[in-house]
Amino acid sequence: MLGFINWIASLLIGLLALLLVTFAFTHIASIDPVIRIVGDKASQATYDAKRAELGLDKPLPQQFLVYAGQVLRGDLGTSWSTGQPVASDLVRVFPATFELATVAIIIGGTLGVGLGLLAGLWPGGWRDSLVRVISLLGYSVPIFWLGLLSLLLFYARLHWFGGPGRQDVAFEFTTERRTGMVLIDTWLSGDMGAFRDAISHIALPALVLAFYSLAGISRLTRTAVLEELGKEYVVTARAKGAGQFRIIFRHVLPNIRASVITVVALSYAVLLEGAVFTETVFAWPGIGRYLTISMFAADVPAILGGTLVIGVCFIILNTLTDLIVGGLDPRLKP
Amino acid sequence: MNLRALRTLATAGALVALTVGMLPAKAATPADVLVVAQSIDDAVSFDPAEGYELTPFHTFNNVYQRLVQTNPTDGSKLEGGLAESWEQAADGKSITFKLKDGAKFASGNPVRPEDVVYSFVRATKLGKTPVFILQELGWKPENIESLVSKVDDSHVKVGWAADIGSNFALAILTAPIASVVDEKEVASHATGDDFGNAWLKTNSAGSGQFSIKAYQPHEALVLAANPTSPAGAPKVKSVIFKNVADASARRLLIEQGDADIARDLGADQIASLAGKPGIVVEATPSAQQDYVIINSANKDVPALGNPAFWEASRYLVDYDGIANKLLKGQYIVHQTFLPEGFPGAISENPFTLDPAKAKAILEKAGLKDVKFKLTVSNQPPFTDIAQSLQASFAQGGVTLEIEPVVASELYGKLRARNYEAAALYWFPDYFDANSNAAAFAYGRGDEGPHTVAWRAGWNIPEISDQTHAAVVEQDPAKRAALYGEIQREVQKSSPLVFILQAKDQIVLRDNVKGYVQGINADQVFFGQVEKH
């Protein structure tokens, strides 16, 4: 029980520190949110009234205390750029990112681990070289460029996938938004045409993000597999006549799963932060784009609200990973 | 490669083919829906009393009506919107409007004089960004209720406290902020004293040919047809503004037929699309003007306050190179403060790049080794224009240092007069010459309004008197002549260098007919659009 209270306390302190740092950074930027809202031509009276309305006429520490007080009461404030409550903005944009990141990590994680196994089992061979090239491309190719290129090829030329956006216009706004995740909502609606359309739209951005994350996952898996294969227990198993299949699935994989789960969870956390460039190229209305637009508008409540959500996601994912890893390997129990 | 590896690859290939096969082929946009691909990230509010960004401006003429409006195809012609006719008072201080019989809002509520009074009182009392336009009429929260009143069930009287002519007052009433909203609908959504502003930010209550059906910030805006609009039923059932922030993605969408109209494509993208089957590129003159402002009040660089430097600067701009080579036909050279197409605009472009002449002017004035900082927004085309200016000013022996900043910082500096020079753009706020004249040709020092002339430190009581005389003038021909004189004076003697007027290049699918766009930002009309 005490451990749980400690965990909650450290969680709250961590989030408060995160808010404080983000708040400080938003005020270093030279963007004037008032001009962004009222425009260049507004009279001084209108400018001053808006400034007061946003609370920007108060000293910075007071502004932060007022905001922190609101957050503690469960109120994330109103976005200065959308005019909507930040909470409702986040409820709208986060599911889009969550859905995209989840599909991407399922593909990236599966392929990454698979490719890492291939490379680790046949080091130095053509499979290893192939995986190395794929990883290198994943690390080095700018994701913005990769997104545009894939759109050009698979959407514009080959017509294999849907274009930018989450749905074709024919289906957009015809499906009731229950969860905010278009795959689930279209499935629940029973309109299989809309569901297939949603798949065709999510496929490309998810594959691009998957490619990006599988690079890291496959390299780590390869290294872990190679390390395990060189250990004495594997040599003993081989000497006792164990086949390759048994060695991999009964011995190697169980021993590397903690590291693999950790790296997959980290990649997932990065994707949940919002893949800004991917969301921009694919017109995907997720939290990455929302935060970027908010930052350019110096929209402090939106930036802080978004940061808070991402911070909570990170902490939850880390905690879950620690629990899972601890469950799999008692030596690593938190 | 062994047999097993081949088998694995074949299985993977079959899986990919199966997955791809189950995906739908691309669908063209429905015949009764117009899809517009553009960035709608700028939208803050769709309340006509508040919205002052490009995206809301593109909707206002389609969602709301004013008493009087500019003609969609000829912006210089004024015509009745909700008003059937109007009569000016003998004292020149008010106009009485007769409302159209049977006009209804999208809600089904009839349009009443009370709605007009409510709309004007609401916009004035809310005091949001565009209220400065109504303030040209002398409207203030404390006097508005005495200036606008119901006469009878079909007439409303609109008066003004400012010393202006009725033609100018009519021009002000064509601005989006003068839109007539449905009082019953809006008031039912009011919270406290917000006049329904929170609700109207994302909803609509007008009598235009469309109404807002759905709005998801940063995602999409859906307008639905209003078949009972007094302006007539539109030809498409809905217009969808799809938010596509990346210009390359917009290009792909229009090329594939997944969008019917695409805006804000780069010069290279437009060039590559021109001539492609199914694509039409239309260039509409825009009222946007790009200019350089020199802060003559800046004491750090004394040369900036010298009229000889202003004159030399006009000969140190490569007008032709910027308009036709650098920006590839997205602009035309235009050297006065009224855009072509505006009543009273002159089309005289007396300046060309002439470094020798500029050098002679500077030498005669004793100005040597002038160095100054040009602040610009860190977005194209201003960064490109700044580089061109840097090169051409160097030819005249003037060193120009570029300071790129975010737009809001640039405007903050201008408002505080804390800059040396800046290159930026200007849009008129309503369709009348005074919109620009009051900004560029009106400066009475710190005692007067903080206009663009004030920002340039340009104190011009005589020209300001001329500008005022032009606003009061009732005769359109005399007004135009007065504005001609003012423009020539500003062109010749101000610390403002007018360079370009934009052309708005819009890409459409060739089956889209009837799209109309005028010179001003709000003059976008979807009512006659149909797809063949």
C-alpha cells in the first residue's frame, strides 16, 4: 500500500515538474499569442482586453499557479487557438494518434522482432545484410520524405491505398464517432465499405511509422539473439540434441523477451507522443499536429494539456512495462 | 536462396496481394459534394462578429447575408442582400433599409428588423477583433442602440455617429462583421453576456446558401445546403473543407480527383499541374499587397528618416524579377496602396530597378554606407523577397541584414515601432478605398490612431485631411479622383515601398463549374458551383 502511495506521489510530482518546465519553455518563445488571436489590425483596446481575458497581464508565477489550480480541479482550460475546451480537443485528437500508433507498433513490433531473429540466427549472411539495410534506411531516411514518397507511389500511382485523411469524403461524417478510432467506429457501424476505406487510409501512415520503429526493434533483437546464442546453456542444449526451433522458442526468446518488450514499449511511447511529420503529410488529425499548431500559436493551455497527456502516457507505459518485465523475470521486479 | 526461403517469400507476397486486393479502389468525390483541400488550421471562430482569419472569411459569404453585399462577379457593384431597397436620410447620417419579404434564416425563423438590430448591437458590444471596422461608423457599445433601430415590421434604420458619407457607410455594411444573425437562434444559446459567441464559434445562424453542419478543428468543416435561403438554393448539397496542411498532399489529392478544389499550392506545384488532364488552374486577382515599410522614427539608423533614402529605396527593388521570376506569376507588380480592382485604384508603376539612380540620390543626400535590418516573417514568400531585396539594395551600396521572425513577433515589433524596416503583406478589411487609405495615408503622430503610417513614423496632417475629405465625399467620381491624388502622393513621398499585388491561384477539377472568387478575401462563393 505504501509503495502505491509513493508511486502516486512521485507521479504527481513528476507531472507537476513536467508542467512547470513546459510552461517556462512556452514563455521563452517570442510568439505573441494575443496577436495570433486578435490579428495585427486590432485596436489596442481589443488587444489589451484579450490579453487580460487570457490572464497574460498577470505575473508568470501567478499564471502558473492559476493554471495548476485549474488542472487539479480537472479543468485543462480553453484552447486559445481552437476556442474549445482543451479536454475536448484532446479527447478528439488523442484517439487518432492512439489508433495510428497502435497499428504501427503491432506491425513494426512483429516485423522488427521477426527480422531481428532472422538476422541474429544467420549472422553475416544475406538475411543479416538485408535486415541491416532495412534498419539503416529506417534510421536514416527522413520520415517526411518517406511519407510523401509512399503517398506518391502507393496512393497516386498504384492506387493501392487511400490518400491523406482518415476516410474518403464519401464516408467521412457518415459514421457515428463513438471511440474516436475510425477502425473501431466503422466496424461498430456495420458499414464494411467504410471499414475497408478506413483500413486503406490508415495502412500507409501506419506502415511508414512501423518502418521507422522496426529499425530499432530489429537491431536490438538481433543483438540480444546473438548474445543469447553464444551463452553456455544454448551450447549445452545443442549438445543435448535440441533442434533450432526448440532452441529459439524454448530458450532464446524467453530470455530476451524482457529487453524486446522494453524496446517495443519505448517505441510505442515515442509513437504516442505524436508523429508530427507523418500526421502532417497524411493529414492525420492527431496529438502531434495539435501540439505543433498549438506551439506555433503559443497556445499555452493546449500545449500544457497535450504535454500532460503525453506525460501520463509515458508514465503508464513505463509502469506497465516494468510490471510485465518484472512478471517475466523476477530479478527485474520494480 | 534455398527453396524454403523462396516459399516464405511467395507466402508473404500472397498475403500482401490479398491485403491490397481487399482494399477499395480510390473513389472520386460524390457529384453533389464539393471538396476543398486547404489548411484550416488558422480558424479561430466562425462567428461573423469575431472570425478574422482566412478560413472563416471563405465561409461568411456562403453562410450569412448582409443588408447590402458586393456583386459576386463584379465586386465594385453594390446590391441588396437581405435589403430589398434603401433610402438615405436627408441629413446624410442614416439609411433606412426595407427588408426582403418572406426572407428566412436556415432555422426557418423569419428575418426581422429585430435581427438586424440585434446583430449590430451584438457585434459592437462583443468588441471582438473585427469591431474596428464598425467603429469607422462611430459605433460604440454606449451609442449603438440609439443608432440602429426598428422602424416597422419590414424597415430598419441604420445611423452613424462618425463624420462619413453614406456611400462609405454602405461599404462598411458589406463587411462580414455586418452579417445578420438569427436572434432567436443565437440568443437561445447565449451564456451569460456572451451573446451566443461560444456557440457561434463553431455553429451558424444565418440565411446564406449554406449552414455549418459540422466542424472539427484542424480536421474538417462541413457546410450543408440551405435550400430556403433568400439568395436561392445552392446547386451542391454540401461543401467540405478538408484540412490538408501539407501542400504536396493537397496537390496529390486534386490530381487524383479526391478533392475538387485545392488552395495555396506553391509556384512549382502549380506549374507542374498546369496542362494536366482534368485540372484547371485559375488565377484570380487578390487584394493582398506586399510592401516594405521603413521606420523613419528609428533613431538608431538616422538614414531611415531621410526622404532621400525612401526615394532611393524605390529604385532598389527588382520588381520584375520578384514578380515574374522568383514568384513565377503568383504576383503582379503594383506600386500603389490600392489594389487593382478596387474603386479608385490607379495602375501607375513608375519605378524600376535602377541602382545607378538610387546611388545618385543617396550621394546627393550625403548618405553613405547605409546599413539597416529588414524584419520579415520566416515564411515564404517573404524570405525569398527579402533575399532579392538584399541583393538589389547591395547594388545601390546599401547593406540590408535580414531578420526572419515568426509573424506574431513581426507584428508585435511593428505595433511597438521597434524595428528598422519590414517586408510584409496587407489585406483590405472591407471593399472600399478607405480601408487602405485610412491605414497608409492617415498619420497624425502619437495623438492620432496607430495606423500603418504611424508605424512608419510618418506624420502627415495634410494627406490625412485629404483622406478624411475622400471618406466624406458623396460623389463616387470625385471620391475616386481624390484617392488617385492621395495614392500618387504616397507613392512619391512616403517611407512605404509598394511592390506586389497577389494573384490567388486556385486549382480545380475540370468538372467543377460556377466557382466564383472576387478580389477581397471574403469574396468566395460556392452557391453556383455544380459538378458535371
